Amino acid sequence: MPKEKWIFTKENIEKTPSRNDLITLEDEASFRNRSCEFIVAMTSELQNVTVLSICTACMYFHRFYMFHSFSDIKIDRFVVATTCLFLACKTNENSKKLDKIIKVSMSVQDEKVKSLASLSQKELYEKRKQYRLEVLKMERIVAHTLDFDLRIDFPYKHIYRIVRNQGISSKKVLTTASTLLNDTYKHMICILYEPIYLASASLILALLHCKESFPSKWHIPRNKLEQFIDVAKEILKSYYPKSPIEADLTPFEKILENCKENKSIALLEELDKMKS
């Protein structure tokens, strides 16, 4: 286990059960991303699922697969994802009836193949009943895998604190930063870095994207700069997946590269240079 219980290192990512089963990092990342997209798709069919419940479900899913392999034929990742959403809604006091979640989960999975339409009412009932049992069984496995620790330390509180303390008044900046954070939960970045780093990186990128002024008193400690740059680059990778060889570096990435090469250059100074 890593030093921080639920913050993993890149070395941990290289040694997941899936990697040990010869699943490539790219394939594992794809499985995780598509499964989180599946969770989001389910919530679009359900009513009033909070953003926190969605992010919690994705976090549970990422943590679960740090201890299980995607190649395990006994574990269906869609059942795991469905279970994670069910658990997340309960944890966040945003409970949804399991039967409704089951119905939506099966419908979203069947969207392309349309096999459910050919079933009789009795067959459909039996299929949903069996799927319900699988989710209830998986709920125990997921809870046990997570060591019954269902708490999530979200980065949103850090964004609100920074915005308040630094006098950032732009609603567009806050919305953009929150959107960036929401998207981090679809990727392994959310289990690689502490929430304060995710919040700070998202807010800086949001300020730059919205072309807003940077708070003059907000400084990134020198000893934290390199990790901050890593977080910002990981966030950008989720939007610009191609490598620099295949595509031009985005303006954001150029700034981060400059900071990486010369740590004596303050990140905010570099960002301001770009804006001028």
C-alpha cells in the first residue's frame, strides 16, 4: 500500500493486478475511462444524481481495480460500476432504488445490441432478478476491497477556499475549474494526487483558459512546483491524449515544460508572460 492509504504512486499503477495479467497501461486506462463513462451514462437516465455521487462512484471503481484485474472473468466491470454507483448514492445520502439502477444499467449496456427487446416479460424479469443478485453480491466484495472505508476527500472544498481567499470573482473560472475536476474522476489521476493538488492545478488552468487575472498573492511553494506541474500535465493529457511527437504541444503544456526545465521560474510568472 502507498504511504497515503488511497493515494497511489505511478509505480503502483505499473504493478496493478491488470498489469500483472499483461494488460497494457493504455488498455487498463481505457477500461477505467469507459467504465466511468458508463457510470455517467447511467446517471443521465436516473434522476437527481449529484456530482459528488458520480465522482464517488468513479473513485470507488478506480480503487477497486487497484486490487483486482480486468482480466478476471469472474468479475464483470459493468456489475462493478453499477455496484459502485449504488454504493456511492447511499454513501452521499443520495439513495436510489436498486431496482431502478438495475433497470438503467441493463438498458445502457443493451443500447447497441438491443437484445433485451426480444425477451418476454418473464424472461426480462428473471434477467433483472439475476443481475440484482450479482450486484448485491458485488456490493460485499467492493466494500471489503475498499476495507469498508467509503469516505472520499473531495478537492472542491479547496477550490472554494482558494477562490474565496484570493478574491476570484469570475463564475466562469469556478465552473471551468469544477468541470476539469469532474473529468479527472474518469481517469487514474484522481488516485495519483492529493485533492489540494488537483484543485490548485484545475483552478490555474481555468484562470488561464478564461484569460482572467492571476491573484498576485497566490504563490506555489518552490518545493511543490514539480508535483504541481505533473498534476496539471496529467489533467491536460485527458483532453490532449496525443503525445508531443504526434501533435503540437498545447500552449498550456509549453508553459509547463518551461517551468519543468527551469524551476527558478515561478509558474504564475510564466502564465502571466503568456497572457501579455
